[in-house]
Amino acid sequence: MDLDLRKLRYFVAVAEHRHFRRAAEELYIAQPVLSRQIRALEQELGCALFVRTSRSVQLTPAGEQLRVEAPVLLASVDSAVRRVHEVGRGVERLVVAFTPGLHVSEAVRVFSAAHPDVEIELLQVRWWEQTAPLRDGRADVGYLRRPFDDTGLHTVAVATERKDACLPATHPLARRPALLLAELADEPILDARERRTSSVEEKFELVAAGHGIALVPRSVARSYSRPDLVHIPVTDAEPVEVCIAVARDRRERHVRDFVAIARETLGEGAALRSGGANSP
């Protein structure tokens, strides 16, 4: 079956707004046209995507699944079209994704000096979807922290990071030079199981407000330093591995060259020499 990308974009708008009129306004089309296109998409797929009532529009289970899949498909198509256009114009571009707290600038500087003809773009990714841009084509290389699903990816470990406990500055443990996990056993720890947050800033706001503490890689604690929080090394916490990741099918020369440069400039020895994430 050939999937009509225009209908898919229409579906995404309705799924986001849960309202046909507002989706039609965003798309600059008439509401009856949008309704017909969504019905046609449902017929092509052989299943209902929405439950419509006079007051609301809700996703069916099939619609909910397509809501998850559609942005990935559209991003992949958009990225492929962009790369085709760039090749047609003789442009080489490298998009590097990085997770909060990690600094990729040194590798970018060295790479740009060696490849001045390659345009560099940076893309910060959220912690729960670190590899998504590598899979849908928005990014060529990722500078990421485990854990993540590395299926279909080639990864190169470059460093490890210690973890710090982030506490309110008024916390009873705030003046300690170091901590053990056992000393934090009775503390509410903000993680994905306890309370999922959409950003580092949100997590630290909750910590500062007294809703719990956070165990985070040291580079995150240092990058988001603030006067109402302290971060203290947790000496027996499992270190976090930092990796360079690329999709296994990427063989372009500039991608391979960036991986080699990143491995050298961002690796364990480089971090120690510059007083980076792994320094005492």
C-alpha cells in the first residue's frame, strides 16, 4: 500500500488538536476537505483512527499507534528530501545530536578546521529519545549517554562519567563532601520510575522545590549549576558511559571522519587533560 504523506500530515494535525476545525485552520484548508482526507486515510489503512462525537475527537488504539509512528515517518522523509536537495546543490552537511550537559564543541572545531566545506548543525536531544534523530535521519552522529537502545547503531565508547546527587542547598546532607548510595536510601529520587520530567530544568526545579533529589551525570550538574542547589559526588554509584553513535548504514566519509575526531578529542584522555567530566 502506498501511504499518502499529505494525508499523514493531516492526521498528525488532527491528532495533536483533537479537533477538526482547529486542525483545518492550522493547515489552511476547509474543514470538510480535511474530514474527507481523514476518512480516505482510514479506508486505505482499513481501520478507524478517530472516534468522533458532537463534542470531542478521540484516538482509537490504531490512531494512537499511528500518532506515535507518523512523526518518525515524516521526519525521515523530510530528512531524506533535504539530503537529496543538498547533494543536488553540492552542499555537504553534518548534523550532530547531543544530550544535555555534554559539550561537543571541541570536536566540532577540529572537524571544521579539517573540513571547512562541510556545514555543521547541532541538535540537542531529550534524554528519553536520544537515538530518535539518528533513526529518522534528522541527525548524522550522536554524542550520547547510555542507557539507550543501540539496535541498528554503531557505537564507540569515549568516556565514563561519575554521578552526583543534586540536593536543595538547605538539605541536611548539602554540606557533605561526598555521599554513598546507602545514605540516600530514604530520599525520594526523581527518576523515570518515580516522576518523569521533560527536561533537566524541570527536574532541577522540582529538586529545588523540595520534591526529591536527583542522581545525574556530573556534566549535567555542572552545566546547570544554580545557587539554590548543590551537587555532591556519589562515590559508589555506577558510572555512566558516554558514546558516539551513528546508524550502521551510514558510510559517508565526513561521518566517519567526525567519529574519529570525536573519539580523539572527546575521549577519556582528552576529558582528563581539560578537567572535564571525568576529572576528580
